[in-house]
Amino acid sequence: MNKNFIRFSACIALATTCGYAQVKDSIKVKQLDEVVFSDTKFAQSKEKSGKVITKITASELQKKSGQTLASILNSVAGVEINGTQSANGKNLGYYIRGGKNQQVLIVIDGNPVTDASGINLEYDLRLLPVDQIESIEIMKGAASTLYGSGAATAVINIILKKSSRKPLQANAYSNIGSNNTATNRKYNGQDFNQGFSVNGTVKKVNYLASMNSTETKGMSQIAESPSDSNYDKDRFSRINYLSKFGFKATEKLTLDFFGNYDKVNNDYDFPYDNTGSNDSYINKSKTEQFRFGFSPKYTYAKGELHLNSNFTKLQREYQEFNSWTNGVDNSSYGSRSVTVDAFNKNNFSSNFYLITGTNYQFHDMKSETPYSIIAKEGAKFNMVDPYFTGVFTSNFGLNINAGARLNIHSQYGNQLVYNVNPSFNFGKEIPVKILASYSTAFVTPSLYQLYSEYGTATLMPEKNSTIESGLELALSQKKLTFNVVTFFREQNNSIGFDATYHYANVEGLNKAKGIETIVNYALSTKLNCSANYTFTQVDEALNRLIPKHKVNASIDFSATKRLFFNANYQYVDARQDAFFDGTTYEIFTAKLGSYQLLNALVKYELVKDRLTIFGNVTNIFNQDFVENIGYSTKGRNFKLGLNIKI
């Protein structure tokens, strides 16, 4: 499949170069005030938002060619995605404001996504290729009022690509790169990414279809022992299909449908002790995800009515070497999820609108392992959440966002959350916005935590509360922008193990606090500099793989209209890791050293508006460091690629 992809991309490149040279695009892009969706679910000027929302636009994604979704998010202030520097198939850890995976909600085109068969009800970002994405918004803080369970430390709102206004447009890309550790310096092709899409609009109908593929080899997931350099090179293979169809039934009613299929085949390993000495070619996994949904939208004189619906079926299969029996264990996990979110915006005046909605979720799971069987008939729950949010925007600068949500859960009962978020914009003469918020959130126990052999059916949801304050500043017609936010977060009812090795709510309060700041300065139309800094301090119970200090810095230079350079730097402070030793059955902690990375990219538009080529190098100084105990880490690597528009 991947060889066919490469041949197809090469043919398109040749045809494009020969037949479409110097063709100009007829659509001009107007510079508009930036809008965000995450804090209201509706388009709103960023100046009137009471949150500091990081938006990664389509043009910014184009400047990050060759990167994964996880590595792009890892450069955002306040976000630590652990695993971005490891082998592609390694599990990812999401650490935001002292929280972990289950406290970060992923939303794709308005639909919350999750794996209902997972221990922590989390979504695997490895399933989604960057080339399907139009833009990303990251809103940090407790946000369960609008988004429900899981939105305790952040909402990552991903908007997929939309149809072109042209009747037909096609895009294709292909890139090839190395996949080395710091001690393995083979710069032949080991990382292949390719894909294509067709999209357009014909009268009242719009459509999009895309296919993407990734194939990676060359690295072992676990760190190679100094005495053995012949570890199995773990393969990562992914293929993605996405289709979208829209119909403008009337001037007021639009109907949108989507469907996608994702499959990942992955070799994996896990160290039994801190030397990373375990390796097996037998360990393999396969994940298949199928999603489809329907999203109608109706506009009327005083507002808008939206319905987002989504069905997800996910299946995971594992084949694993059992060192105690010298045999092979097979396990399978499956889940189904249905989410329906109906919400309405009613404009009572030019200064006030009210959002009301009801969210329904149903999840079930099944699993079969050598140690237990969980039937889907006995492992399911549903939630019904009515909610409202009022948004007031005054003419003199005061903005208030406040609301509440009642979670009605079939298993543990009711849960009320709320938020209050005032902000004040001083206007053009004093381009400063100050903001503050108090918000609460909850994290639902997973089906595994409720119904597995280790489960406890009486578990209560984890509760979170966050206080934050900050300011945004824009000077010299937004050539210089700066923001800073301080936060304080508390969580209780955390889920852990009791003395009988069953899941239980842990007594006690855990706290996290910190500062997130971003500065961006456009020195000229050609040169732009940006940097962010994050300080995070957590209680000992939360202290795993969270750096106290983290810095990202980037320089963009457009030498000509066609030639673009980028250099970016990252510093990650020392972290504490925890490790389960499979030989002694003990858990020990270790401190991982800090590390610094320098990366660079160059892009050139070879055929105007049609063909762009790029090259990048990561970890230029080939720094050898540890991201996770026992696992390998990427060294210096190169990538070359092309992007084509027809």
C-alpha cells in the first residue's frame, strides 16, 4: 500500500510540474480578526473571549511540515506530550496543568472522542494524521460546563479540513525521513508518509475525501542494552480514510455528514526492569477505529441551532510474549460510543446571548484476555447533561461568560459543575485585556474501572476546580503580543488502588499551580519571533513526567515570497518518572535529566501555488537523553518531502 502511495504521489508531482506551472489561484484571502470557538462553541472574536486560547491556524500548520500532531501540540505553552521523542508506536502521555490523559478532552469537529474500552477513557492522538487537520484550538482549564466529562485541565479542539469553494481541487503529499536514536546513524529512508485528497463545492453540495498512510521502522521501542545492539526494530503502520459530505438544503439549513476509518498496526515492547533488557518480535498490536456522524445546523433571525452526533466503534488486538510460560498471550478490547449534542444560541441583544444544550453519551465495552472476560452486556453506562452558558459583551470592555451543567449518570448519580469567567478589554488606546475565571470539572470513572475484575461499581467521579487570572497585551498594531496566565488547580476523589487491588476513590486533596506565558514579535513582514514559558508545580502524588520549567522558542523567516526558514528550540526541565519492575514487582522513582532540542526547516515553493518542497532536521546536536525510563529516544533525524495542489 505504501509503495503505491509513493508511486501515485510521484506521478502527480510530475504531472503538476509539467502541466500547471505558474497557475495563479483565483481566491484571495482577506485578513480578518481572529475568531475562536472553544469557550462558547460558536464563533467569537478572540478579543471578547475570557480565555487565553492558543490557536494553531492552517498557515501555521503548513510551517510545521513533517511533524506529528503530538509534536506540534508539545510546543504549546502549558502542554507536555510525553512520547513525542520516542518511537512512533509508543503510548503518549498528556500532561497539562498537573493533569494526565483522562483529564484532557479531545474534540474533533465538535464531537468528543474517546476509547471507551481504555482504562482512562482517553483518545489516542496517534490515530489522527496532521494532514487531515485545518486548525487546532487549545483551551486550558476546567471546562466541563460546556464539554462534560474529561475537560478538567484542557480541551484540545481539532477542526478537520473543509471543502474548497472550487468545483474540484486535489492535494497530494509525500515525505521520507530517517528514524534514528542518538547512537544509530543510518540516514536511509525509514519513515514514510504520503496521502492525497479531493474536495470541492458544486452548487449546494460540498465534498471531501482523503487517504493518508504512514510507515515507520528502524527503532526499537525500548532502549537497547549496551551489551546487545540487535534489538527488534519495531514497526508502526497507519492508514486513514476520511470522507465528508455537505448539503445546503436552504439558506438557513445545512446538513453535514462524515465518516472515517483508521487502522494502526504496531510492534511494541515494554521493559521489565530499569535496564530496558526485554525485547520481543512477537509483541504486536492492531487498532481499528470507525467513526461516522451527522451535524445539521439551522440559523434563524436571533440565533443558531446545532446538532453534533457521532458513533465510534473501536477494536484493539494484542499478541504478546509471556516470559513466564514462554508462550503467546492474545487479548482483545472493543468499545462502542454514541454522543449527541444539541445546542442553541439565542441572541437576546447585541450584547447578550444564551447558549442552552443537552448532551447524551452512551458507552459500552468488551474484552477477552487470558485472565478475564468482560461482556458488553454488563459493562455500559449512559449520561444525559443539560447545560447553559450566558455570554455578555459590553460596549465599554466588560465581558462575562458564566454557566452551569448537570451531569446525570446511570451509574453514580448527579454531578453539578459551573464556571464564572469575567474579562475586561481596555480598548484600542490601551490594548490590554485582563481576565479571571473560576471553573469546576469532573472526570467519569471508566467502564474498566467500574466493571473489570479490578473494578468497583460504587466509584464516584474525580472532581476538579481551577482558578486562573491573567492578561493579554497587543502593541504596534499587533506586531508585539504578550499574554500571561497564572492558575491554581485542586482535585479530589482521584481514582487509585486500595489494599485489595481494586479501584477506589483516594481520600485527600491534590494541588497544582503554575504560570504560562507567550510572547510574539513581528520584527518585519519577513521575520517573526515567538517564545513561551511554562512553570508547573505539583503535589508529590501528581509528580510524574511533569517538568517544572519548559521553554519553546521559534524564528520564522520568509527570505522571499517562495522561500521560508524556521528554527525552533525546546528546553525541558528535569522530571520524575515512576517504574514498575517486572522482576521484583516493586515501583521505584527516578529523576530524569533535562534536555534541549534544536530543530530547523526550510520550504521552497518550486511551482507557484502548486508545488512546494521542504526539508527538516530534528535534534540537530544529536543529544542523547531519556524521555521515559527504559525506552529509546530519537536522535538527529532528517526528512524531505513535497506538497502538491492541483
